[in-house]
Amino acid sequence: MVQAPMLSSPLKTTSEVDWITPLKSYIRTTYGDDPEKYSEETNTLNRLRQDMRGAGADSASGRDLLYRYYGQLELLDLRFPVDENHIKISFTWFDAFTKQPTSQYSLAFEKASVIFNIAAVLSCYAAVQNRGEDKDLKTAYHSFQASAGMFTYINENFLHAPSTDLSRDSVKILINVTLAQAQEIFLEKQVRDGKKPALMAKLAAQAAMLYGQAREELESEHARGVFDSAWLKLVQIKALHFSSLADYYQSLADEEQNHQGIAIARLQTAEKASKQAFTYAKAFPGTPSPSSNLGSDTASTMQAATKRHWETVQEKLTALVKDNDFIYHQTVPVEASLAAVGKVAAAKAIPLSELYQGQDIQRIIGPDIFQKIVPISVTETASMYDEEKAKLIRSEAEKVEQANGEMAASLDYLKLPSSLNVLKGGADSDFSIDKEFERWCHEVAQGQPFNPAFDRLQREKQAVVDSLARSSKQLDMEESVCEKMRSKYGSDWTQQPSSRLTSTLRTDVKSYRDTIDEAAASDMQLFATARQYEADFEEMRSASESGEVDVFYQQALIKVGSGSKAKAKTEGSLLDEDYDEGGLSVAEQIARVEELLKKLNLVKRERMQVLKDLKEKVHTDDISNVLILNKKSIANQEAQLFQAELEKFRSHQNRLISTVHKQSSLLKELTKTYGDLLQDKRVRADQQRYDSVQKGRNGVLNRYKRVHNAFEDLTQGLSRAQGFYNEMKESVDSLEKNVESFVSNRRAEGAQLLHQIEQTKNNAAGGQAAAEQKRMQDLMKRLSMEPKAASPSQPEAPPLPPLPMKPSRSPAPLSPSYPTTNADPRFTIPPRHSPAPVVPNGYSGNLQSTSQPAGASPIDSQHAFAQGAATPLSTGYNPMAYPERSITSPNQQPPQSQPVSQAYGFSPVTSPPPSTHNPYFPPQHQPPYQQQTPSHAPLTFTAPSQSYPPHAQYGYPAHQPQPQHQPYASHSPHPQPQQHQHAPYQGYPTATSPPYGFPQNYVPPPPPPGPPGGGSTTQYPANPTGVWASGPGGYASYTAPGRFGAGAGPTQPGQQQSGGSGGTGETDPWAGLSAWK
């Protein structure tokens, strides 16, 4: 059978292009990599394009070469932007029909041209097939459809065609022609197979329609200048031919249905179309142009086909007319009244993704040439897919975990498989020693006994209490002496009352005593706990040291009534019981339960293995190649793609679901079987015994767990208590040193004041005698009548002494001042010319107002220190140096008065203003001014046999170096733990004291800078001799430094103390009072 000729598209041609240089340059500049590493890849791509240029037009190998190059272009497009602005490569292609060149820098133009050639090669490949063979016929049928799919892809994705052959009109003509030819080939197959006329009529009608559409498009002005005229003529012939075939086969179908008249009318229509087709076939040129891709036998073949069909139609029409005239006599309808023949489309455009249906596309395209360079877009999409895989794994893992949890909960509720040991006689294992119990005993044995620790705490606490008692006693003695001296001398004794100055120290002593009392309560609690568990501690310690912890554990179990091994063994096992009551024995029932447990464990193991396999498969799954190959087709459809890819794991998911169902059924069966076993009366007695054993065991463990917890609490509590008492000892020792320094300073101050009072009295008596003598001399001079003659041998009489001042306001004799030995700069008073005389309110006579009454009270004068506060006796001694505590009680408001530093422009405790001369604060570089007491001033006191402590405030010289004590940094003269911090150990109070009890409206001086973490401090120098100076009222005798020196001079027997010289700290401070009686 002669087959009809087929149309095929010519191929586009292209000029040579260099891929190597532009790609290497882009790799260097954009990816920052060495381009020479990709020399092989760039050469491969360049070679692929060269091979594509020489691809055969009518072979499968040519098709594969073109598709391989196109696939690599798609992969290349994911990594390299080939356009006018990035990788600039000029692609030149010649039009397939007009042969006009077109050049562009767009990679899309290159890909469209390659796809056009693929479609053209497919059409050529289909046209040359021998359709007489079924295999070749199918190849031709598939290739025409694939060619139509390629042309359709161009029409849908490349809207702005740079050349005529790629324009929408041209491509549409090619689509219709290729689809019509595919329909024609399918009809040939049906005719050869002898299918029913009705079907063939519909297939022929569809082919006629497609050819008719192509004819209309080829008749347009656009097509006439592009396509060869032979295309239009051949399409016209085939359109008429297949229209005639449609009517012919439909008439045969009508004849089968006894519609003779209609069949005759359709044959008449078919005859007209067939005749016209034969006429066009005779006009077809015998030698078509080469551009039409038609053979030289096209005209003869079409003439033969149309003529043969015309003759067939004529013969059939004659036969039907004859039969109708003689037999049927049916009316023949007119042509216009005939219904149109139905159509069946047997050909459709095959999309690009289905071109190699059933074949390995990756094998044809080959590996990704630039697979080392991963495009960011593919990486992001792959990351999204990885997240979907992770969600799948998490979901399945949760299901597995839930199933395992349900299984474990069910077995735990049934107490399986541990309870089976009881039924099989395995309860004896419960008498083995518990590991936790053994650890508790070892820890108790390693600990130290508590009695020495309690004894040490008691000693340290007593030392703190004794120190506080000594401090209180010293303060009481000092206050008593001060008040007795005040009672003796009355208003002349201007020393501040001790109660005002010792309130802070006494408050601190009381606070520390309260803290110690509270700590003693905590000590008692610890001691009570130690007594309560003393026997248990000893038992656990002895058992661990002797290595008999297991024996001790067994004895503890026996004590609580848990039975013994002997009793357990005598009771035997229920597996040996046989009551001959029929049914399953206990052993058989236990074996059934164990079998079900084994099946459950196998199900769980299988489930875990399936989950493991699923994780490994998901981990190795990589769809990067799929994403690359379908980059354009999956735009905005990633979810559908991911869902399709995840279907490969459906089998593992189904296996996991099946294990869950199997486990559920096994658990139900196990619950029923084990329940029946427990209801057996042969089991109940043994179960009760086991419960009793467990109860006793738990009781032993709970008891000794409490003992161990008590041991740990005692160890920690004693450690905290030890630290607490260590801190308290340091604080109380510092407080005691401050008390000693305070008492020493007060005694030294009192000694100076006592010396001043006695010297004032003596000066007053001597001044009156000198005045009387001078009056008598003046009188004698006036009465003398002899002229005055200078006598060089007679010495000039000494000048008269100054008039005596009032005792209450007479200045004290000047004393030498020495640098202080106190190393703390915060409490160091700068040296001055001479110590200021001690007067009430701390001011010297030259500052006393002239309007002050002679008999005024020592504290009547109102100034910054006299507003209800302690009044300093001198600028050297400042009783206000006790800094006010920063911690105030809720009931005491801080003073609102103006600070002293603001009233005076400087702090009276720290230093004078740097630019103001003050006699109380002379410059540091000036040496202390030394002044001798006049010779006629009587000395009423002698220096004591021992030196009293150096006094930084009065400038007394130090006869020996003073120990350097660490100042106590706190808001009071001794450390006070902060309230907001934790106690030194739980239950022990912090050593805090209430705020100072100064009078209302007290204006404190600004505190000197203290060390970090504390407030201002007050440092009293310690007594270097450890004894108190003696003298009247317990004060040291004082001799004004002058012509006799600092420690020598005439003594007066009336001032000697019978026991005041030397002595220890226990010397009677009241011994000096006997001289005043």
C-alpha cells in the first residue's frame, strides 16, 4: 500500500559560539572560584553545542543530541544568568524558512531555537517512517505528537519571537499540520485493522478539520511569505480528501442502519469533495522545491490516492441508487439538511516532560556539567523539601513514641513482667541489698562524728559571749568614772556624758547578744537532730566500716516484718502446686502470659526497626535533580511536587500503622489472660506475701533515706554554723578593740581636762600674789625720794604675770603635738602649732564671744555641735567621729537638718578646707610649734610611771609602735552583716544592730570614705600596754610639757595614787578617788 506523503519542518541553523571564556570570567568574578577548575566543564558544554549543530535531521540520535544540549542549557540557566547584562554571549540563528539571521544575547532565544530544531527533527523523523510496519507507524504517530508538543511549548513560553519561524502564527500552523498528520496516521491504522465505519468516519472528520484549519492559516498573507506553496496545495488536497472519507465512511454506517436515502446523499457529497481533491492533486507540481521537504513522488502519490477513492465513491453511489430505486424507495435528502459527521481526536500534543516517556531522561541528558556549583534557588527549594521530610519523620516518631508509651503504661499497670517472678518463686531477689542503701551507709561512715563539732561550736560561742561581756563591763566602768568626776567638779567637768557617746557601742553589743541568742536556738535544733538519729548514724557507720552493709540491710528487713529467706523458701513456688481442679495450671497460664509479652516485644522491635529504616531512606533522599529538571514546570507548585515525592515513603508508614494495630490486639489479649491468672485462688496467697515484702522493703528504704537526709542536713548545718561563729568572732573582736580604744581615749581626754582644772586653780592663786607684790613695789617707788640709778649688776625684775582669767574660761597651757601613729588616713588629724585649749563645746578661748557671761554653762553656747548632739571638748578629740549607721529602723526617720559639712564648708572629722588657714588645721609642712610653760606656773601633776596610749586626736607621742589593726568597715564601729543577705547558715540570725540613739535634730558629719562594700569606720588605737593609766578618778596624771620634758618633773605627794602606777587590766579604776575626799 502506498502511503501518503507527510510534511516536515526544516531546521534552523546557527553560527559557532564560544562558551568557555565568558563562563570562566563569570566564575571568577561571581563565585570567587578558580575558573581553571572548571575547564573540563566549559569544554564539555562547548563541545555539546558543536555536536548539536551537526545533528541529523531525520534520526533519533540527532533528536537526542539536541535534547542533551537543551537539558544542559536548562541546568546552566540555574547557575549562570546569560543575558546582555551578565554573561554576554551573542547567539546567531538563521530562520528555518526565510534563512534570515537573528542575533540575541538571551539564553531564552538559544533554548527556543534548540526546541524548534527538536520539533523539526521529530517531524522529519516521523515523515520518513515506513508506516506499513506497525512499529514504524507507532513511531511516526508518537513523533508527530511530540513535535506538536514542542511547538506548543514554544508558543506558550516564548511570547516575543525574534524571528519569523518562531512567531505565533508560524508555530500555530506547524502545530495544526503535525496534529493532522498524526490523526491521519491513526486513521490509517484503523482502516488497516478494519474498524467500524462509524469510528473511521469520525476520525476522518477530525483530520479534515485540522487540515482545514491549517489551510486557512496557510492562505494568510503572513504564511504566503514564509511557507512554500507546496505546503498549501498539499494541505488543500488532504483537507478535501479526508472530508470525502468522512462522508464515505458515514454513508456506510447509515447503510448499515437502513438509512438508504441519507447514505446516498452523503455519497453524493463525498463524490464532490473527492473529485475536487483529485483536481487539486493533478495541479500539484511534479517537482516540489527543496524547502518544502517533500519528495518528487508527492504529486503522483496524491493523484493515485484521490483517484482511487473517487472511483470507490462512484461505485458505491451507483449501487446504492440502484438498490433504493428498486427496493427501498427512500427519499434522498438535500446536502444542506445532512447532519455534520461527529469528530474524535486521536492525536494530541505531547508535552516536553513526556517526550521520553518510559525512558531515562538523566541518561540522555547526562550528568549536570556544573553540578559542583549549586544554584541558590535549588538549594532553597531542596531545603523546603528537607523540612517536609523532617515533618514526616517527626510525625512518625511521635506515633511510635506514643505506641511505645501505651505499651509501657499497660505493662506498668499490670506490673509485668516483674510480677511473674513472684508467681514463679522469684520474690527472694527482693532481699538483695539496695544500691542506694549501700551508698547511704558509705557516706555516713565517711563523715566525721558530730560531738567534737558541737563542742567546738560551744567554745566559739562562749568566746563571743565573754568578749561581749568584757566590752559591756569596760563601758559601764568608764561611764561610772565620768559621772563621779562630774559630781566632784561640777560645771568645771565639761567632758561629754558617756551615755551619749556609747549608745552606738552598747546597741551593737545588744544586737550581737540577740544574734547569739537566736543562733543558740538553731544550735539546739541541730543538737536535737543529732541526738534523734545518733543511734542510726552509729549503726550505718559500723555496718559500712565492717563491710556488713548487706547483713545490716537484711536485719532491717526482718525488723519491719518482711520475713526472711528461710520463710520464703519454705513456702515454695506456686509452680509446684497442683490442685487437680481441671483447666490450665498456674505454670501454663504463666507461660501463656510470657508468650504474649514476647510477641509484644517483637512488635515493638519491628516498629523501631521500621522507623530506623524510614529515617535512613529519608536521609538519603535527594530530589535536587528533579528540582533542576522541573524548575520551570514546578513554579509555585512546590507543595504538589513535595507531596508526590513523599509518597515513596508510604510503605514504611503503613508498616508502622500495622504494628500499632497488632500491639493493641495483643495488649487486650494479655490483659484478659493475666487477669484470669490473678483471679486464680492458687495465686492470691503468694501475691499477698509479695505485697507484704514490698511494703516492708519500701519502709526500710524510706526510713534510712530520712536518716541519710538528716545526716546531710547536719553536715551542712554545722558547716554553716562554723562559718557563722567565725564571722561573729571577727566582728566581736573588732567591737572589743573599738571599746578599748574608746575607753582609752576617754581616759586620756579626762586626764587632760583634770590637768586643766587643777592648773587653772593654781594660776589663779599665783596671779593674785604677783599683783599684790607689784602694787607694793609701785607704792614703795612713789614713797622713795631717791633718784633712780641704773645698776648694771642688779638683774631686771621679771615681768608681772598676766591677770588671771575666770576658771571656767582660762586657756589650758599649750602642749606639743606629734604626728599620729594611726595609719588610717581617714582618722588622721593634721598637725597644728599647738593643741587648742580644752574648753566647753570644743572651742578655744580666742574664739569665745566677749558677750558670753562669766558664769555661763559649758553647754549653753549653741552651734552646729550643740543641737542636741555630743559636744567635742577640743578640735583634737571629736566625739562626733562615730559615723551614723546607714541602716535605720522603721521607727526612726533620718535627720533633715543641714549637714555639718555644709554649715562649715568642710568636714570637722576629715580635713580642713584646702585654701583657708585655720589654727586647728595648720598646713602639713609646718613643724609643730613648741612653747614652754612659764617658770612661775606651778606644776601640780607628775607624769605616771607608765605611758598612756598614744592619742591621735590629742597628739600624744607614741613611746612604742602601735599595732596596725584592720579598720572594721561597716556603718558602725564594727561589722554589721546586711539584712538582705542570707544568714551565715540557715536558722542563724545576722549580726545587725538598731540605729544609733542620738537625740532629735542631730546633724551627723559626712562619713569618711570607707573600703568597698562598707560604710565609714571609726578606728580607735589600741592600748599598747594592755593596762589603764591611773590617776584621780581613774585618769592618768598629766604634766604639762615644758622645761622638765615630756616625762620628768617635780611630783607632789598629794597626787600620788597608792595603787595607780602600773597595774594590769584589773586595776581598780576608783583608787584615785581617795585623794579627793
